[in-house]
Amino acid sequence: MAERYCDHGAYGLGTNRIGRDVPAWGVPQEGDGTSKAAATAASIASISFSSVPTTGAASVFGATVSVTGVLSAANVNAAANVLAANINAAMTACSSFVSPAQAQLRNMVYARGPSNGAPTGTCQIMARVGSDNLNTATNTNARIVHSFNGSPTVSQFVGGSGGCWGWFINPDALGVDSSISAMNYGAFLYLPYAGTTPTLNDTINVRTGGGASKTIDYTNTTYSTIRHGAFSKRMLFDSNRIWTSDVEDGRLHLRLTHGAWGQTLEVSPSVGGQVTLYEAVCKGGFTVEGLATESAGKIRFGSFLGSSDCVFAYRGVRFVDSTPPGFCDFLPFSSESAGGRRAGEYFDCDYSVTYARTQITKDTGGILPAPGYAQQVSARFIGCTFDFNISSLADPGPILGMEFAGSCSLYFTCCSFLGYASGYLLTSASYPTSYESDANIRFRVYVDNCKGLRLPNSYFGLPTSRFVLNLDDRQIVHSAILDQDNPGFRLENARGVCEWVPNDPTPFPTAGAMLSITGAAWSMRLLWLTVVPLSRAWPFSAAPSRTLNPHATAARTVGVRLFLPSAVTAGLSLAVMYQDANGTPRMETVTELQSDSTAWEGAALYPGFVARKLQVVTSHPIKQGTEIQTLLQLVGPPPSGPVLQVYYNPEPDVA
Amino acid sequence: MTTYSVIDKASGAVVYHYDSDAVIEWDGMELATHDHIAVAAPAPTRLDGQRRLTKLQFTDRMGDAAYAAVLQMARVSPEVEVFVDRFRNTAPEADGTSVDLDDPRTVAGVRTIGVALLAQGLVSETWADEVLHG
């Protein structure tokens, strides 16, 4: 449960860059993340020659150093100078016991000989990273070892102290000879050069300002894949909770500009086999903006490249899609390799498009689960806002691209969809026929209490096969019963459809149930399909209804009123679930349709329909004030062909 | 390059780790008093940002079995032959590297070959990712 800290720019962004610039002697260019202030002292060691060695080898931080030019040098100063130069050029990797990232030695330390200020015959070495973990007394691997003859004197690393990490991500190259490419260093995605690897139980506090907000601009002109290191982490974008003098609405703004025609910039902030969490104290405290400036150029963020499972979550993060003609994919996505699963959660996040556009289509930033192979994507959006900035009055197309070829679960709860006056379609109006024979395509989509979405006018008509008879494999639930702009409800799977479509061309008949907020009368409709051979063991279940027992504890009559074709005499079932007086769960079912005298409003529009009811006289007393749940089911084939309609009153009767 | 753990025989403590082609008797860590045990080094997830490799580094990443299979496939598959031919004819840059892991041709080639090798049961699903990303 350690606290870690990252203050982008704390050591300089254009100067004093780790590896790339020569450090002021003893002054760190980076920290190990152990405190919110910058590290101020580097570990320093030395090796002093009293005679020129003629044999031997040397190693620093576990990395072998070339001794070419050191052995049999002209004098001890030359030996020390050459050794320093060799260290400063060493591309060998440090031991993972010293550097979790196994940094190149030249990027971890800086050495100097007598020609640069070291004492006679001495090669001094300073760590570029300030960390107590680079003091030999703390970390036995953080040391110089040698096998030189002549017994040079070694003084091991001492004096280093830790501080914050100074790079969130590097937009430009770092390292000696620019050996660390842009976007390949920093607490955002990579293992630290010193200290210990963060765990999921640690909190990496990221400073979003320093007074004002920070913007990190990265410009890319080629096909690039930028990938998270193989570790889990929790990152918290602070406002002024840690850095108390900062503004409370500071933002760390990562702006990705991609200018390669037809190419992709893929930034993967999650990684297979790991969990990566990004939380902002202030909404938008971490803002990612994509600017794809070339047509057919694409930025992908929020995805994972690879075939292993990964889990990721964002809270309070803002995603901004700017500047056509390219496009950005910010939302759950996986592009490569087969077999991986992705589980993502977005809580109180924003997605917005800053330029006006006319369509939501594939690769233009819809909510697009697009596993290319038999993958599984699960994403949950809670309290998020989506602004697609649609300028056209025409239908911009569905939000779910339905392009996926794998399996996905999508949940939208209390989300807002803005930027299009008529409301967005969640899905396309018809089911892609290419899916019918693909058993791998399975999906569950749940939309609950969202704003700005509207139902397609009619149900999909989901096909099925022996592989996907399981209800959850292909199911869409869209619940917007209390939405004042686009009310409606539909539960659809291969076995049937349960829906309320208030703008249906033929108004639904109603039996007295009224919505609590709008006062509108409403009812539910079952569409009795024949795709799946329904039975009591394999029914289609409508959305359950719930009510509280307002009466005293006693056996009760619980029923649901129906309005259906007179030819229907069987094939429906009502299950009543309740707790008895002892608190024991009970379920009782009935299938016998009874006549009913209810006068349904709008009945004239439904010639041949009659009122019926299913009701259960309970065998046990229902406890007063406890919940009663009714579940209406279709349990057999319809009597008169496909797509027969059955209406029911969503408020169960308890007498 | 092998990673060695240096263990003090008297205390049993691991006192150092180093990478070397052979055991080195460091001053104060002689074989009389210390064991130098070769250990499997944890695979780095990235080459410190290095995205260019020499041909030898690249074929090492592919693995002997995969590389042999690729050469075999090149005899019957024009697409693979093109990949191998381009690989062979690529001139090294000044730093000795010839392979750009971010080059879309490299990415496409490795992934295409990965699918074929996976189908033959020669590599795992993660092979292409491991070659391209370490």
C-alpha cells in the first residue's frame, strides 16, 4: 500500500533530461517515485587506480562495462577517463535487481574521470536517478565490482535519496544518443528505472498541474504501437490533495497528434495479464485528446495490443476526439491476435468530439467493440457522457457498430448521449445477416436509464443456432421507461421480445398502469416468436414485475392482466415469487388462462383481442410489506403462426 | 549473455547479480568464497525503448523452430518468400540494425507468419507479440 508520486517536469523537460543531457554533478535527473518532491541527491561511487591495470573486468549495477582502453592505459588518469567514457557509452542492461526496467547503464549513471573533475586516477560514477535503493548499503546489487589487478580502491554508492518521478510520458527522445524513443519512458506506461515496481495496491499520484494544468504534446508521423509494460498499477490524477498549492481543477492533458496517412498510432494503456486503473480526483483531471491530421490516419487509445486477457478501468477521465480528417478510437477495442479477453469499466468519464460530423460509423469513434477474432470484450459505462457532435439532421447511424466478430458484454447505466437532437440509435435496425452462421458472435447489451438514446422502431429478430441458444449469448435490454424524451423498453433475445414502444404506430392498449413521473398510461407487449421451440423448461421470460404486499400477512391472489388474440388459450405461464410468513422463499406457477372483465384502453385498434388473466392464489401467506415478483413466460409455440402479440399490464394485482 | 547470481558461501546471502558471457571472479567475490550461479534473467518487456534490431537479434526472437519453419514455408508460399527475401536483402543501418519492429511491413509479416505457425502448432498465440514487443 505504498504511495508513489509523479510530477511531470519536476527535473526539467527541455534540460536535464535523463540520459540525454549531462547532469550537474550529484544532481539527479529523475526520481524513484517515493516522495512528492523532486530527488535532490544522487548516489555516487568511485574506483581509484593507484597503478594502471593490465588485466580484469568491471561491472556496475550488474551491467558489464567494456575495459577496452582501460587496461594498459598510458597512465592512471587515462585509465580512469577511458573507464568513465566506456560507462557513459555502455548499452548493457542493468540488473533487474537494480533497475526494474533494466535500463541501459549509460542511461542509469553518469561517470567522469580526472579530465572532467574527478580526482587523480579516479573514475567517479553518479546515478542519474535519485534513490536510496541505489545506495549499496540498501541494495547490495547497486555497486561497482571489478577484477582489475593492482588493487584499485572502490568506494561504493552512497548518498542517494528518492523523489518523485519526473516523466509521465516522454513526448521526445531521452537517453544517451536519444536511445529512449519518444513515448517509451515514464510512469504512465513503463517500469521505473530505479526503486521497486508498482503494484495494484500502490497508488501512483500524478500531479496534474503545478499551479496551472499541464499539457504533454506528442506528435507522431509513422505507424506506431506504444504498449504498457507488464505490470499492474493504479494511477490517481491528483488536483490539490497531495500538491496542496495546486489549483483544484488542474488537468494533465495528453495530446496525441498523428499525421501519417493511412497509418495507425496505437497507444495501449492496458496490458495482457495485468490490471491498470486510471482515476482522476477532478473530472477531466486526466484528459486524452487525439488529433488525427491525415485522412485515413487513426489513433487508438484505450485498447490493448496482444492476445492475453487484460482488465482496465477509468474514472473521471476525459477522452477528446479532435480534428478530422482522421479519426480516433478511444473506447473498448482490441485489434490483434486471437483469444484475448478485455474487461473495461468507465465511471463518470466523458467522450466528446470537437468537430461537427454527420455519421457514427465504424472507425469514426462510435462505441465500437471490434475484436477481430474470437475475443471477448466486456465494458461497463456508468454515468458517462458521450457527445458525438453530430451536425446533420439525418440519422447518424447506430452507436454500436455491430462490427464485432467475437463476444461482448456492454452495460450502459445512467449515461448521457448528446449532440443529436433526435436521439441516438443504439443499434442498427436489422441484424447483420453475416452473423447468423457465426457461432462465435455473442453479445449482451444492457442500457439502463440513459439519456439521449432511442429504441430502433422494431426489434432485431435475432437468429439462433444450436451454439447460441443460451439466452445471454445474444440479448439486448434497453430500459428507458422514465426517459421524458425517448421513453421505451425492449428486452430481446432469440426466444422472444418484451417491449414497450410508446411511439408505436398502433398505440399500445393499456389497462390502467401509469408511469409515476409522466402520468402516461403504459403496458408491455410480448412478441411470440418461433425461432426457438419454446417449452416450460425453455421459456421466453418477460421482464419481471415487482410490487410490495400492501395487505396484512395472509394468502393472497396475485395476478397479471393480459390482452391477447382470442385464439390463444394456452402457452403462457405466470410465476409468482414471494416470502411466506416465516421468511421462506416460495414460487408458484399457473398456466390456465382465465377470463377477465378489464376494459383495455385502445382495444378498438385490436380486433380479435380479448382480456384474460393469469392469477395465483398463494398456498402460503405472503408477509406484509415484502416484495412480490411476477414473471410472465411464453412456454409453448404460438397457436397461430409467428410474431403473435400479447399485451400485459406491468403492474401485478394483489388482492 | 548470462545472468549470474553471486552467493556468499559463508552466509548464503546473494550479494550481487551481473550479466556476462562467462563467470568473472570479481574482487572480493572469488570462486573460493562465492558461488556464481547462472540464472534465467527475467525477460525485459522492452529493449529500453529499442525498436530496431539486428538480423541476428530478430531471428533469435523468432526462435530456432519458428525460423526454420519460415524458411521451409518460403519454398511454397510466395508471401513468405517475399518476406524472407526482403529480410535477407535489407542492408544494415549505421548502428548495425536492419529490422524496424514498428515498420508496418514487419508487423504484418510477423503476424501473418504467426498465424501460419500457430496453425502448425509450432508457436503459441503470443508468439507474434513476443517477437514484436519483447
